[in-house]
Amino acid sequence: MSLYNALWGFSMDMQLTFEDVASALSLDYECVFFVDNETNQYAMFAFRGKHTKLELTDTRDFWADTKVNMEAVVYPEDKQSFSEHINRETLLKAIQNDNVFDFKYRLLVEGEPVWFQMKAVLGRSQGREYLIIGVNNIDVQERERLELEQKASKSKIYGQIVMALAERYDALYMVDLVTDHFAQYKSERLFCELSITAEGDDFFNQLKKDAMQVIYKDDIPLLTAALERETFLRELDEHGVFSLTYRLNSPTGPMYVNLVAVYADKNHVVISVSNVDAQVRREQRIREEASANYEKALRDDLTGIRNKNAYGEFEKELDQQIKCGKDIEFAIALCDVNGLKTVNDTHGHKTGDMYIREAAKLICETFKHSPVFRVGGDEFVVVLRGSDFSNREELSQKFYETVKRNAEDDKVVVACGIAVYDKAHDKNTAAIFERADAMMYRNKMSLKGGRDEIINTIIRTIGARMNI
């Protein structure tokens, strides 16, 4: 018997008790309320189900009890809506407009939210107006309805996503991970010309077959390894996205494309492929230019060797290794060109520049396996490592002998001092540099004897070479 039939019987036979009517309504509802609209007193009949497990306040004032019970048992997310709809003024106004009031909400039953539906109508008995409310458990039906709505909404959203992506990307695929069926939603002309399969039932194997024909040969191993089914899905599971840039064969040569894959749901993957050739090549050009500019900034324009900035960076790296206690071996050679000021003052800076270049050549040819830096007008630093470090005494002697011959042959003379890193005492590179500087100064003084007499001869010789 429906609520309406029960009320019809109630109105036809005024002698029926609330218990009689409630008993009839119990066929449709698990809980029924009768509320006297004049006094707000009420009777509640809970017949079965979840409502029997609720502990509700009962002061015989329906609207007062409703407010208290709302705070106690209504699901938190539904309290505001419940308060707005389940009050005397709103509920009675709704019934007057539509003859019946219908409302869905959730109650906390044993700590879990359960969906209920309330229906309310007005009835009269012996000149008094009553509010009759039937409440039923609709949890199963409501959850099923919401799930269907979510699925429908999700399908619609996926369709919108696919169409939106199709406008942005050059090729778009949907892959069913259960069956491995795949379909192409869109493909630009190039992808069609490459004969990439548009639909099939074995996505991962078909991809390998296509790759042999359309992927640039150097990138085939990269792509086939990355798109192994297990590798591909593991990457998606761990990061939520799979991205790979590789090259396709094109009429104009290798063309860079970017593949991006994301889950549409647990059983479907959307894969987009876009032409990024211009972007990648632009980035490569920028990196190359930046690298060239950076390298240029670290080079000495006059000699072509590394400059003071480069030495500063190299020194920081050495200091960091020293600070970390790494077991490293190196020595610092500090070299200084003798008589440069005299050359510049006497025959000008062009002659002096030639003098500096000859000094740089001498140092680089002696310490062939170590980085050489020009750190001042006439000052050079060499960081001896590897075989140069192991053979430093032999190289130092060779350098000294060459300089002595240069002095006799009217060629460039360079003083040099070498100091070795001592792990037990040196806290930074500066300490080694200072010792090398002291050694260089002593060497410079030893070379100075006789130098003043031959400096003018050297100047004349260099000047003659430059036709000065």
C-alpha cells in the first residue's frame, strides 16, 4: 500500500488510530512520523532497518528534536542542505505548492553514511492538521544511480578530452589495455603518408612492426625498448604519464616528435603524438649558442687558452673536493712572463701581445696534459694532474732548460714555480697558489741575472718579426 492510499484510508475513516495508519504505511516505509501542526507533538514508528539502530532525542517537540538529531546523526556533508529543507516553514510551504515533499539525505548509521528518502504530506483528522512523514532506506538504489551518473559523466568527459586533444596533437590513439585494441582518432597528413596503422587488436606488437618502417633508424632501439608493454605500463603506474621524444622518417629527413601517454581510466590509455621538430631544433640551437657563448666567456681572446673566469670555476671545484676529503693529487704551477712591461713600453702592445702568445705556447707545449689559464696580463696558472703531475719534476727541469736557452737565443723567458697539494695541511687551493707564487718569485730572481742586458736584443728580434 502506498503513502497516498494510506492517507486516503486515513481521511475516510477518522476513527483509525495512528498505529493503524502507521501499520499500513509500514509496507512502504521503515519509519513513519505523525506531527501535530498545532502543537508540534509527534509520534514516531520505526518498524525495521537502519532507523531502528539510531539513538534519537525524543522530547515530543518534533522541530526541536529535528535540530538536535540533525547534529547527531545527519552526515556532515548533508547537514546544511538538511537544515535548509527540513524546517517547519520550508517543508509546509513545499507541500502546499506540490502537495507532497520529497527529499534525499544521508544519516550516519554505525559510523557509515546511508542514503534515505523522506516523503511528507498533510492530512486532517477530527479538525486537526497533521504532517505525515515516511522515511525509507534507498542506499543501494542511490549508490547505483550515482555510479551510473559518474560513468556517464566520465564517458562524456573522455569524449571531450579526446576531441580537445585531437585539435592540439598530430595523431591521437585510444588503447584498450584489456584487449590491446587501438584506434586512431586523428592523424595529420604526414602520419598517413608514413603508413602507420590506424586501428588494430595488438597495439604493442603492431607498434614494433610500424617502427621498423617509420622510425628513424638510430631511434628504433630506444622506442621499441621503451614501449615494451610491461615497461610502458610500469612507467604509467609510477609517474602517471609516459613521455618520449624520438624521430620519424620524413621526406625532408629525420623529424622530432613527442609521444605522451596517460590513463583515461584503469583499462584505457590515451596516446598523443605531436610534431616538435621545430621546437627541438630551436632548443638545440639555443643550447649550442649558449654553450659557445659560455665557452667564449671562459677563453682568453689573445691566446685562446682558458681565462681567469675559467680558473675561478676550476678552483671552486678543487676546493669542493678538498672540503669533502677526496683523495686527489694535483700541483699548481704559477708562471710569469719576464720583461713584458719593458716590451710594451718600448715597442708597444702589439709586440707585447706577440710576446704573451709565445709564452702561452711554451707553457702549453710543456704541460700538454693539464689545463692552462691566463689569469693576468703576464701571469699563467697550470693545474698539473695525471701524467703531468707524476712527471712534474722532469717537466719542471725541461721548462727551466728551455727558458735558459730562450734567454740565450733572444726568445721569451718565463719564470715558473710549482707547489704540490698536501692533504694533511692544505685547506684550500689558495694555500697551494701562495707557495707556487713564492717558488715562482725565487725562480724569477734567478733568471733576472743577465736578463737586463739581453732584453733589448729580444725586443729587437720580436720587432723585426713583426716588421716594426
